[in-house]
Amino acid sequence: MTVTTDIDEADGFGPVRTTRRRASFHTLRIDGIRQLTDDSIEVAFVVPEEFADSYDYAPGQYIAIRTALDGQDVRRSYSICQAPARGELKVAIKRDLGGLFSTWAIENLKPGMQLDVMSPEGKFTSQIPVGTSHFVGIAAGSGITPMMALIESTLASSPDSRFSLVYSNRTAMDTMFVDELADLKDRYTSRLALHHVLTRERRSSELLSGRLDAARFRNLLHSLIRPSDIDEWFICGPFDLVQLCRDILDELGVDVSAIRYELFTTGRPERPAGQSGRPVDAADDQAVHTISFRLDGTTSTVTTAVHSNESVLNAALRVRGDVPFACAGGVCGTCRAVVTEGTVEMVENYALEPDELERGYVLTCQSIPTSDKVVVDYDA
């Protein structure tokens, strides 16, 4: 059983706050499709002037695309792959093995089609002034997409900035944005260092041939990139690579505050993903949790059966379809909210920083109530 009540400035939430722009969807038209590799495309969207302010973004941020496939609401997050440009957005989509949306997109998207696109989100962005800083990007496969925006923006912002990129792919033919990277190298010859690592092709350098494992990464840091000279690190790719690089940088004494990372997927299918509004029924005599949540200044309440282990997000979506989420897997952070009353167990967290956890933020797609009543604030 569920109950919904809409009450402005109620339940102890206090005045409506507008300090954080909440992600929202708008319908955008596809302006162009460009083939990058056999299994990837670049999609360019036109942003009408009336939505332009909502789609301002920082290099490294992402959008989510929403559509209906096989009768279900499907959302996928994609990093913006260009330096900020008003009136347009570009993302790259790579085919995932068995991927429902990516396969459909590569085979069916055409210029002129329209899709629901979420306004930009994400914290995979620089936290320091560009100036004379030296930045390093470590990417694998489609992890290059946010790097394209970061590299172009960083090098264009200051004549004294530098960027070094380590980019791992299976073969040269699988390498996304290879021509664009070469163009950037020609434009910023002395300030951009490119290190292409190929796992299934032999390169002239043994160091750049083979899997980017712990030994090879340590050798790269010893031979090509000195950690003591780097001001900020960006790591984007599958879970195992991101974790490996973070662990080694920690061993070498790199301050964790200088490391940014982004996961496209956790790569851990045994972990539960978030839900998206599936029905959860409770008999009248069954114990329930009561979840209240504030969104856009309005409070709603829903009950969920204790035995269901239902996430806060799933329960909230049953009474309000506009509750924010994108990946629903604990990766993107779109569904974050502050717990203001009660307790939850957060199953996974790949998005929230330690300071956010201290302030009471949780990922609602991964949060299971552990108290009779839970109150969360999406507006915080």
C-alpha cells in the first residue's frame, strides 16, 4: 500500500532551497551521427536557446539519455566529449556486449530523431586552476569520452598548462577519437603527451604493448610520467582498471584529493543494481517501512514491505515518476539525497565523496531502509 501527500515546506524540511540545480529531461533533436569505429558513434544534439542555460556544463560532465525500448524505460549515461559549446552537445556511444540501448542506438539513431536528454551532471571535473598545471588522464576504451573535453578545455585555457594521456585499447582500429587526438597533438605539440597502449597489437615500444596491468602502469609512471610533477589525475574506464590505478597512486603517495575517477560500469554483475519502480506489494498484516522524500519543495510518502529490501529510489518512483536517476547502479550519483531522519544501508557507492557521506548524502538507488521511518531530501 502506498500513500502520497504533497506538502510544501513540511515535515521539518524547512524553506525551499535552490542552491543545487537538479537534473531534468528535455527533448532534444539529433543534429548529426558520426561513425568513430565499427562499434561506436558520436551523436550531436541541438540545444534550443530556451534550454541553453540548463545545458551549460563543465568539461568531464555527463548527460543521460532516456527512451522506451521493449516496453521499459531505459536510461543510459554518456560523458560529453567536447569542450563546452553553447547550443550543442556531443556524446559517444560504444556498443556493449548484450547492451540493449547501445545496440539499438548504433543501429537506429539518425539525424532529425528526438530523444529525452538529461541536463549535465557529474563531478569528474578539475578542482584546481589551470595555470601552469600538469594533468594526467588514464583511459580505457570508451573512457576516453570525458577526456576529450578535459584535454581540449585545459590546453585552450592556458598556454602554460600540460596534459599527458595514457589510453588503452585492444587494437588501433578499436581506438575512439584517434584522429581528433592526433589533431590535438599537432595543435599542442609540446604540451600534450599521448601514450597509446594496445593490448592485442604489438607496438614498437614494449612498454606500450599489452594489458595495462599493475606492472605496466608502474613502469609507465617510472619512465614517462613522474607522479611528483602531476597536479591532478583523471581515471576513467572499467572498475578493475580504475581501482588498480587508484591503489598504485596511493602506494606512491599521491594525495587522494588530487585524483578524480569515473566508472562507466562497475563490471561487477554480482552486485545488485538499483530498481526503477517495479511493483512491491505488502499485505495488510506485514511490517512496512515508511519513506518520505522531498523533491522540488514537495513532500511525498510511500510505504514499502520490510521483506522486499526495496531501495528508496524504487519506492519513490512508484509515486513520483520525476524522481532523478540515471544509471540506477550506484555509479553516476544523479539520485543522491540527504537522509534527514532514520537510517538506511547503502549497498554500493561509486559516486559519493567522503565529505558528502559525512553530510548525510546517500545514493537512493542503493539505499535500503533499516528503520521504521526514513526521510530523505533530494533538494539538499
